[in-house]
Amino acid sequence: AARSALGGAEKSISEVMAAQRGLRETASATAGAPARLAASGALRDCDPKAELLSLAREFEAEFFADMRRVNVRPPTAITRVTEYVPEVVSYIEQIERNGYCYATGEGSVYFDTVAFAAKHSYGKLEPGALESLELLSEGEGALSADAPAAAADASGKRRPQDFVLWKASKAGEPAWDSPWGEGRPGWHIECSAMASDLLGNAVDINAGGIDLKFPHHENQMAQCEAHFDCEKWVNTFLHSGHLSIDGRKMSKSLKNFITVDEALLTYSPSQLRFLFLLRGFSDPMEYAPNAMASAAAMHDRFREFLTSVDIRIRETTPSPPPSAEEAAKARSTSRQAPDATQEKWGVEERALASVLAAKRLEVHAALCDSIDTPGALRALEQLLREANRYLNARTPATTNRPLILEIGRYYSRMLGVFGVTDTPDPERYSPFGVGAGVADGAAGGVDAAFAAEPLVECLAAFRDDVRQLAAGGADPQALLKLCDRLRDVELRALGVRLEDRPDLPARWAIVPAAELRVEAEAAEKAAAERGGVREAAQAKEAAVRAMRAVPAGQMFRPEHDARFGRNEPFSQWDEHGVPTHGADGTELSKGARKKAQKAYDKQNANQDS
């Protein structure tokens, strides 16, 4: 009701509650109105604090749900300023005892930047920003609406650079008790109080967006140093770059933002992660179709590589060491024991192992250099190309299984570090056999997505057998159709991609079901397009057959003009049916007669053949 009275415009909570009070007073002066409005619930009593807490918890739950969907780990500790108000008050009291803040007559408390700068360094992060009235006002937000960042004012604020620690609340606004009167914490103080409570008087790393550098992080740091009366509270700040859309910083106020829900309609969580991995954490980043296409393509290359490694390991039968009986027999007959040819390194294996060692060092160096994830991805992609070159040149029987397994393990481990979890994990294999070292019935670290491996192997073998029977004459069309349905429908729904290979067992891979649905839709579209082309070709072929069926002596008659694509009929013909005059009775030119005779002869030849 209050928002309706305000004309539906975007208004602050304070303005909405003030409008509600006005409506209540108006209703009280109108006969019968209070009862009707009370019954409707439009003017129910509103507890600002309870309403804001409820709203905050609603958005908090939505935020954490989104973080789970994009595979962001939950924090070790969750702090809410509404649960820390007593600690905030105590924190401000200590700053007050240290002489770095002052209270005003209206019940607010401001940080005294001059007193602090006399003993400490203020403006460490952005020294030039201290004179920016725009940034100072923006930093205070709604808390400074009645105390603009100008000179001293009626609120008791002494100078523009001073910022609020405790803000006196107006009637109807959320409020908590304090020694200075009812009010609420300032924007910066909540972070200082909560971080100090959990981390103490020194912090190694403090992170946030680049837009928080000044004034938020500057003031947060100043408050902590004022509270502990120390020279350095934070060792390192990490500031992430802005996320932009259409060249502008993504912002709710600009209405140029995209939600996690909207992004996940088109891209997977891991593809979104690659968008961030392809930029340095401190660099600005653009969310745009081209950027997302590049990120998705790199993600798909990495996952396809690990899928190929997974399949090759699965196809490769490791050479077991000879048994004691085999070794004894070999000695007694002067015959060599079975040779573990797949494990012996040749020139190609030594070269690939050198690339693996070099790229490992490059990835480590990149991540140690200000978390250079783009550099790390470049090194991983170079390793990918070399490993693919090796795999493409080798059959399963000649592939060095332990070396490929080690590359797969390394890739999987690094992608896990980056939070990319939708790829096969070769760690579940050992050099001596699939599943070695994993207790029966235990997960043993095996990805849950691969728990159905025995079923998939069974289904793949079933399809191979059925296809073999069908090829031998056992109602082939029905059996092949059944096999194709298993491949294209049932298994796709379970997230299994199955590929037929001539003269080889079927190849399978675990893939997100959503991606397989996209593939199926693309395949259907391509099939429909092929069907359209086929129909057009068939129609063209039928038209050619119909033309060839017309006797040569009849082909220039008016009834066949449309079939042969003529716009105007002929009016006279010779004894063979070749035209001599056009539609207006004019005799055809020598060239036109020659062309008609050539067509006549060709038609005769087609019919003879």
C-alpha cells in the first residue's frame, strides 16, 4: 500500500515506512477505514528490524544456493553484522578510548581522520582519493544522506573525510541500543569488528572488488589500526577487476547485469569458471558472447582431452609382471618372460615426459606470479597438444599407460584446483589395473558420476553383440533401431555418450546430460536440414526424369513449356517438331534454331539411352 501511494517508484525503506505511517494516520481520520484496511492487511504493523532481517536471510539463502551451483566452496565462518552489534559497539568504544573518533549531539559517532593521521598513515591505498568529495559521499551511501561530504554541518560531522562509525536512527528505521543512543553500525565498521573478532590484530590477506579499494578498505584498515593502535593490520590486499557488460561496469543501478540463473541457462558452471580463469584476477573482465564462446571452447577442449585420456586408459590392458611360475619356466627354457612392452619408455615417451615436467614448472611459476591463471592455462594447453599428438600416433596396444595416466592425473588435479569438476578423474585407475587399490563397495575417492561404469560397460558390450547378430541376418533393421534408441535416448538421458566405431568396440564417456541434450537438438536440426536437401534433390531428379520421358517431337509444344522452363510458347514447328517461329509469329533467328535443334538431338539421345 505504501509503495502504491508513492507511485510505484523505487524508494528507500525509510520512505516506504514514512508513507505507511501517513496512510495509517489518514485512515484513522476516515470513518470505517481503519477496520477495512486492517482486515485487508495493507496497513499491518511493520517491525523494520524484523522485516530487514527476513529480507536479508532470503537473499543470503539465494546467494549461497547460487554459489553451490557454480561450485564455490562454503566459507569456514559466516558473519552477519546483525549478530555482531554488541561487538561493533565495543569496538567503537575502544577506538573512542584511543582518541580516534568523536560523538555528535544527535547520537552518531564519526571517525576522526585528522587525529588518526597525526599518529598513523591514512590514505595508504589511494592517497589522491582523500580529496574526492564524490568518492567520500559514495562511500557513506545512505548513511550520509543527511550529512553530505562538504564542510562541517549541523549533524556535528567536523570535516568531509570523517566517516560514520555509528549512525543515529530516525523514527521507524532499524535501531539497536548503544551508549550514544539508538542507531546502527556504519558501513566500514562492521567488517573491522567481525574480521578482528575471528582473525585478531593482524590479517595476512584481505580481498574484494577494486571499487572497494577506496573508501571502504582504506577506512576498514584505519579503524582496525585505530582499535589496536598498530601501524599495520593488513599485509596484502587483493583487488579483483570489474566485471563489465557492453563495455560498462555490471551494476544493478545501470540494469546491465546478468544473474547466475540466466548465465546457467546457456553455459555450464565450469564454462563460467573458464571465463574467469582466462583473465588475471585483478584485470577487468567483459561478459560478452565472444568472451563466453572462447571460455566454453577452451573448457570443452580440456574436458574432451581428459575424456580421451580416460578412454585410452580404459582401452589399454596393462602388462602384469610375470608370475613366479612363468619366470621359472623362462629360466629353464632360456626363454624371455612376457615383456611389459607398454611400460618401457622409448624416444616419444621420453620427449612427452620432458614436456610434462617443463609444463608443470611453468604452471607452478604462473600461479606463484600473482595467481596468473591465464599463463597456467596456456602451459596446460601446450601439454594437451603434445599429449594428443602422442595419443593420435599410438594405438591402445602401443600406448604407454603409466605416462598417460600420470598426465591425466595432473590435469585432473589442476582442474580440481580451479574448481572445474565435470571431467573424468583418471585417479581411479592404477598402472596395474582398473580400480586397483579401491575397496569393494567403497567409493575410495571415485567420482560419483562414474559409479555406473560396470553398467555402461555391460550395455556397450550388449550393443556390440546385438549389432553383430543383426549384421548376420537376425532381423537387422529392428535390432539396429533398438540399439540406436539405447544410444540416442536411454543412455543420453543418463549422461552417457556412446559412439560406434567400425571394427572396434563402442567408445563411451560420461558427459553432463544437459550437454547431451544440446548435442541431440543440434543433431536433429542437422538431420532435418539434410532431409530438406535430400527432398530437394529427389524432387529435382523426378523433374529430370519427367522431362526425359517427353518425346523429342513433343518437347517444344505449349503443353510442355512449364516442364522445360519456357516463359513463352512457340507458334510453328517443322515436320520433326523443332520450332521455327516464336509466339508473335516471327521466324526464329539462325542461332535460336540451332539451339532448339541441339536440345532436340539431346532429348532424342536421352530417350535412346
